Amino acid sequence: MVRLRRYRYYLFLATVVVFLLYRVVQNNEQWETVSASFPYAVTPSKSKLPPTTKLGANNQPDASFENFSAQDDDLPRRILENTGKEEISKAPDLATAQKSGVDGDERRLDNPPKDPAPIKQPGFLTYDHDEATKAKTAPNVNVPEMKIGHGVKGAGNPPVKADPTAVHWEKTPENFPVLESEIIPLPGGKPRKIPTIQYAFEKESSESRDIREARQAQVKAEMERSWAGYWKYAKGHDELSPVTRKFRDPFCGWAATLVDSLDTLWIMGMEDEFEEALQEVEKIDFTLGQRREIPVFETTIRYLGGLLAAYDVSSGKNGGYNILLEKARELAEILMGAFDTPNRMPILYYNWRPQSASQPKRASTHVSVAELGSLAMEFTRLAQITRENKYYDAVARITDAFYEWQERGTSIPGIFPEHVDVSGCNRTAQNELEAAQSAAELESHDKTQKPNDQVGESNRVKTHELGRSEENTPLNKKDSKTGRLGESILPECVSQGLTTGGWGAEQYSMGGSQDSTYEYFPKQWLLLGGLEPKYKELHLKVSEAVKKWLLYRPMVPDDRDALFSAKVFTRGEPETDAKTEYEVTHLTCFIGGMFGMAGKIFEIPGDVEIGKKLTEGCVWAYESTPTGIMPESAGVLPCLDAQDCHWNITQYEVGLDPLFDSREKQIEQYYEGKARAKAAKEREREREREAKKLTSDSTSSTHQAGKSKALLDEELPGTSHLNHEDVGLQRRAPFTDVRDPEHNEPERHAVITQRELDDSDPAPGPHKAITGQIPLGEDDTDEKDPLRPLSHKEFIAKRIKDEKLPTGFVDVGSSAYILRPEAIESVWYMYRITGDKMWQDKGWNMFKAIVRYTTTEAGNSAIDNVLTKDAVQLDEMESFWTAETLKYFYLLYSEPNVISLDNWVLNTEAHPFKRPKTSFGV
Ligand SMILES: *[C@@H]1O[C@H](CO)[C@@H](O)[C@H](O)[C@H]1NC(C)=O
Ligand SMILES: *[C@@H]1O[C@H](CO)[C@@H](O)[C@H](O)[C@H]1NC(C)=O
Ligand SMILES: *[C@@H]1O[C@H](CO)[C@@H](O)[C@H](O)[C@H]1NC(C)=O
């Protein structure tokens, strides 16, 4: 335990140092303040958005719960049915916010709003690389104030003028194009028969239907409120700031919340809002961005995924909302430039401006595995819809690279380290080659001129061959016929596949920066109708590794049979050097749903059971806090025996205080020191007395001596100036009562103890501060001696109190809740897979808790601390609140054939894509 803590401390320090260095290097570029403006005001075109068709009541009147089958997904029909009766639950403020200018059924897209189209405000927007990246993949709660713009309707906004310096994206010729003949095509053919995922739901009773529908209505009311707030204060911007009612633009300012929420609006039957939002979608100009670099992962999952899912749920081509597909293509065209590298691995922070985009580049030596692997579904779905293989080719090459790497082997076979080098260049080999080259040149110099050229030539040939021998990067060779212009400009490189990137120990987990790559393997298999076996193989090896290395059962007070997925650190020999961090993070909560779904489609019942236990873990984490909401990240203790695990308070207390066995000794030493000091003081006084006595005896009469001694005895306790050591001690301890010099000794001792403690365990955290932070009381009784080191029990009590630790948690790394969806996502999967209403009830408790603490007038806000009922709202509403969290809650209380998992597969941003039912391929 102690070693683990120390290890974490070093790791933490190293991370900080690396981060700071990185920041210094990147500083100029990334914190650039951009003031962009949007002169773009489009009049909605009628042709692109056909009038709505309302099939209405003549459809099957009430098909609810008459045994839903996998083939019976009636989403579009249900939506259209619902639109008629939809007004009832509409929130009043929503109605006022939205019906500006146009009324009721008159409000059609062929009636453009009377108000001039709102124009995006420039605000002052800061490019924050990490903020935007981590928003999905890692905790992120503190947003710099300067990011906040003014509300669209805020008073006194100056009219926006065209920015003459704004540079639009332009298509530039590719430096490393893929030959037409080498484009990897979508696997074609008839989709395989895949086992059903959803439970065969029976007809529900009218009571349970009433409960379900009442809950669903409350979820929808939250959506209506949040949407109205966004519409009113942040329309056209990325995010609403729900407390201050302003906006922020961390995702290029392309209206992230709006695009991300389109399918939610449709699924919830908010068709008017959907169509109104489409007018805004038309105005988005993806060729103009407020960031120099496009965060490719976030842009893909939120924008591209959002557009494609909105297209799919609104019946695709038949729905007639072609603008969605047009915009998806427009965006994808820009994103495709990111793949223009020698090994076709993407540049994940893509500088889209022509002068940069046209330059040949390699992909980074240091990317997060999640960002690399989570583009697959969106580009695949786009390829299916457009029947253009190039989009599939882009992501298939990444999959092939992962597949090759998994086969070649990672430190923990089956899974990948968090940081990946995707540059395709083997530095080690290149260095060896260059060393050999210069050695050879030196040698040839010695042997005089002749073979000089030949040596150089043969080495270049070697480079060439190595490049070719890598199956994984077949394109990494010079060939004038391919038109790969960039090759001759970039430095030479010995090619390689994916490898570990970054420094220090490798990290393996299912959490942030890794999560969705794993999530996408089984989902991608579904999206491809089971026709690409690589995804199944990838998943099966992942799940074996997760079961072997990461899953653990937490020791919790009610002994419930739950699981979590840990993080493992290794320097390459996990069998001997693996360190496990028993973490509990909100982002990892998606994994229950993944195990459940994959267990169904690959027919591994044990994995479905694991999925339930993993989901139960996150439910426990929600139930354990005073707010009923799980913290962003925390730590618990693993059961020593997962089969037979009981809450053991002794073990828990040891977990809270890993240094417990040194505490008694510290106290002992403290008292010894105190006793020694007291004895020393006594001796000192004795000597003083002796000295005085001697002096008076030798110099004065007996009379004087007697008087002096009496005086001295009286004076001594307070007149410490008589003693030099006392004076010194007093300076060191200005707070002590001067009349009682004894107080000084312990203070000195405490300092030593602190130093000893530091030496024995450099871990940061609460126990470091114990001796330093003891309140300075006056009482000198043993129990309350403020300087006495804490006992094991006292230390624990203090930690629990100071850190507000809920029972079962041994630490809370981040106590925030930022409206994340992963826990309810898994609960929803469990409900759809098992049909057990228990999951609906668990989800309802989560919903009530979240609404209670996050609701603001204009929407819902992230909160700083789930461990106290006085949590503070942080003024952030990420687009995943309306895109994911509310969607999963809504679907939990929908009829089970709405977005049936047997007909749809959801991307990591909860965007449903239609699963193929008939032959496909191009
Ligand atoms: C519904 O399913 C139940 C159980 O699977 C079956 O007994 C019943 O006949 C089914 N009803 C209909 C209408 O298909
Ligand atoms: C890189 O080159 C070194 C030295 O030639 C070799 O040992 C290593 O396996 C290579 N790495 C990869 C990932 O190909
Ligand atoms: C709790 O754990 C401690 C230490 O592992 C052990 O000695 C003790 O017997 C356990 N108590 C119970 C009730 O199992």
C-alpha cells in the first residue's frame, strides 16, 4: 500500500512536470485568443427542407408492449403519432422562447422567421487545447473565465462585422493520397444473423405504464427546459453557461449543443424544435472555425455523429432532411484532410487552414488511444449512407493498425496503453541506421574515397525495404507514380506500426482517454452487420484482458456483488511490476453496457453477468454520496477474495490510513521525546539552582543567599530569559504560552516527526499534513495535546470529516459531477437487455438526484462537489447533457422498441445509427 502511494506520487509529479513543459512549448499557439466573427446569415432554403408529413392517427392506434420483436422498431411512426398530442407537456418558457414571430402549425420551414436570422457573436474565445480534448475523455471542471461570451440576447452587443482576416478552409491536394485501387472497401454482402440484444418484453400492466410515462414526461420536461435555455441564450454557440446565461465555444463554435441534440429532439417528439434547429444547422460554416486546430475526435463523435444520427432517426433519405447529410459531408471533407499522412494515421489536432493543411506531415508520436480509435463508427456510417468507400478506408486503416498491434503484442496482451505513437517512424531503428551509416562513412574515409557512395546507397535501400516489410503501413514508400508528393519532403523514416507513446510507465484502463476505442469494437461489428470479423477478434481479446487484469470487486458496506475496472501501470513486465489503482471513475461506467451488449451478440452469458455487476458498481457509487450522485473519480478497496467478500471495518480503516502501524510508534516517540525534554529541563533547572546557590554561597552572607534563593524560586517559571535555550525555543514557537516553556519541546519534536514521516513516505495527501495542521489548543491534557501525533482512529476520523468521504471510499480524486451520461447509459443497456424493472427504479433515483442539484433557471449545470448537499453549480452544461444523459434517461422510460438495440447501434455520444438489415457494400 505504502509503495503504491509513493509510486502514485512520483507519477503525479512526473505528470505535472511533463505537462508544464508541454505547456511552455505549446503556449504561444494554444492560448491564442481568437476573435472570429460570423457574417454568415443564410435565408433558409425551402427546397432543402420539405414540409413535414404527418401520418397521424390512422396508424396502429396503440401498439405499446404487444410483444416487441427485434424487427419492430417503430420510431418514426411513433414520433409522428406523438407530434399531435405533444403540446400538452411543453414547458411554458419554451413556448415563448421558441414561438418568436411564428405560431403553431403555421410555423413551417417555408415560413422563415420574421426576425432576421440571428448572427453569431464573436465573443472572446480562447483556444484551450486540453479543455476541449478532455471534455469528453477526462475530468474537466475549471473553465477560464475568458472563454465566456455574451449571451445572444445580451444587451449592447455590437453588430458583428465580417472578419476580413478570416481564412476559410479550402481543399488542397493530398500529399499522401490512397490509390483508387488500394482503397479499403466496406465489407459487402448480406448481414449475418446476430443474436438479439433486447429482452423479449411482454405487455406491461397499466400501473407500470403509468409510472413509466410519468417519469418519461419529467425527463422530457428537463430536456425542454435545457433546450429552451440554450436556444434563448446560446443559440448557434457550442454550449450554454446555464448559471450566468452566457455561452462558450470550446468546439470550434459550430453550435455543438445544437448539432449534438438534434436526434434527442426527434426521439422525444420535439419535432418543431427539431425543424427550427435545422435552420441553424444550415447556417453552420464548417469551413470557418474559431480554433486553429480541429479536435478531430470530439468533432467526429459530436458533430459528425450528431448529424448522421439525426439523419438516420428522421428516416434518412425518406425523411427528406437532406441538409443533415450535406452538412455531414461538408464536415467529413474537412476532416479527411487529417488522414493525409504517410501511414494514413490521422492528425488528431488538425490545423485545417490551407497554408498548414497543404504541408506534408506525419501523425503524432503521442496521442490518446481513445481519440485514435473512436472515429470508426461515424466514418463507417457515412460511407454506408453515401456509398463512398474512402470514408471507410480512413478508419479501416486505424482498425488494421490496432489489429496488427494486438497480434504483435502489448505489455498487457489484448489491450493498449493510453498513449500511442502513431507517427509510423521507428526512431530507434532510424538512429541505429544513421549511426551505422556514419560509422561506415568514417571507415570508408579511412580506406580512402572509393566505396563512399555505395555505402550510402545500400543503407537507403535498407530503409526502403524496412518500410516495405511493415504490413501495417504499406504506403510508406516513395513512389512517384502514386503522386505522394510529401514523401520527398519529410525526413526519412524506418516505418513501424503503432507503439507505446510518451514516457514513463504505461497505463492500461477502460477509463478516460482509452474508453471508447474498446466500446467501438463490438459496436462497429454490429454496424457492419457482423461482416468484418476483425472487430469481434479485437473485442474478445480485449474482454479477456479486462477480466484478467482490470476487473475487481470492491469491498462495500452492504456487501453487494459489484465490479469496477481498475487502472494498471506497468513498465513492460506486468507479471512482476504491475501496480493497480483501484479507481472508480464516472467515465468508466460505460463498460457495464459494453459487456452486456457484447455478451449478447457474441453469446457469452458470463459477460452479460459481468455487465450487470459493473453497472451495479456505478449504481452503488451514486447511492453512496449525500447528493445521490457519483463523483467524477474516486478510490475504493478491492475485496481480498472476490468470491467471499464481506465488509471489514478493520480493513477499511487500514485502507484509509495505510501508515496505520507507524502511528502508535509516533505517539510513543512523541511521549519519549517529551519526557526527555522534561527531564532535560529539570536537570537544567537543577544546575541553575546549584549555580545560584554556589554563587551566593561564595559571594554573600547567608542572609542574602536565603533571600536570593527565595526570589529565584519564585521567578523561575516565568522568567525564561534566564535560560538561553528557552529563548531560542520561544522564537521557534511564538504561539506557546511563555509561562510554560515545556510547550516548546513538543513543537520541535513535531518538526522532526514531520521530516521522518516525509522520508518514510513521500505520498501527498491528507496524512502528510497531520502534524503540521494540529489545532493549537490551550489544554494540556494528554487527549487534547494539540501537538501529539494522531492515533490511527483519530487520523481516520479526521480524514473522513475533512474529505467528506462516504463509507466505502478511501479517497475522492474529483468530487465534481459534470452531467455525464455513462452510468445511466449502462443502466439503460441493462434494462433493455434484462427487462428487469429494477433498473428503471435505480435510474429514477439517479435522475431525481441529478435534477435536484443541477437545475438552474436556464438549464442544468455541472456541480463542484457531490459529497455535500451544499454543492456549488459550476456554470457549465456540456453538450452531452442533452445529447446523451437526457436521451438515455428518456429511453429508459420509453417503450422498448424506441431505439431498439436490435435495430440501432449508438456511438459514444449516444447517437443512434441504423444497423444494416439488408445487403450493403459498395
Ligand atoms: C407475447 O409473448 C408471450 C410470451 O413470450 C406469449 O405468450 C404471447 O402469446 C405473445 N403475445 C403476442 C400478441 O404475440
Ligand atoms: C524499432 O526498431 C528496433 C530496432 O531496430 C526494433 O527492435 C523494434 O522492434 C522496432 N519497433 C517496432 C515497433 O517495429
Ligand atoms: C477483518 O480483517 C482483519 C485483517 O485482515 C482480520 O484480522 C479480521 O479477522 C477481519 N474481521 C472479520 C470480522 O472478518
